[in-house]
Amino acid sequence: MPGIDLNYFIRQANKLTEKIEARKQELANETVEASSGEGRVTVVANGIQEIRSIKIDKSAIDPNDTGMLEDLITAAVNAALASSRQL
């Protein structure tokens, strides 16, 4: 096609790809924190949807009620991932 510089579009696409990769790297280093159960379970996630850490207060551990702990962990993880998506 005369008049269209395909190399220009390829260069632009490569620049955009580089910017996307740089932003992904930035997001990997940014973290968010969320908790549940009045802070008894705290989850830290990064901007690329990876869980970095989970902290559980001893008061949340009841061998007779593991369901509650599971619910607290699930809620904290979901909240951290939701915050991560907002980055």
C-alpha cells in the first residue's frame, strides 16, 4: 500500500509493548494490604495479583472452628485482590 509506512506502526507497537512491560514491573513492586475479622487476618498482594503474605493473629486460630478461619482468609484475600485490581 503506497504511502503507508508499516515500519512506523511496528516501531510504535514496540514502544507500546515496552511501556506495558515497564508498568507490569512497577505493579509487581507495588503492594496493597487488606484485612478481615477486625484485623485478625491480613493479606498483602502486589499489583499483578500475587499474594505476597498472609498474617494470622493467634486469636483467630480455633481448632474447633476452622470454618471461621477459612472464611476470614478468603475475605482478606478477596479484598486484597480487589484493591490490587484497582492499581
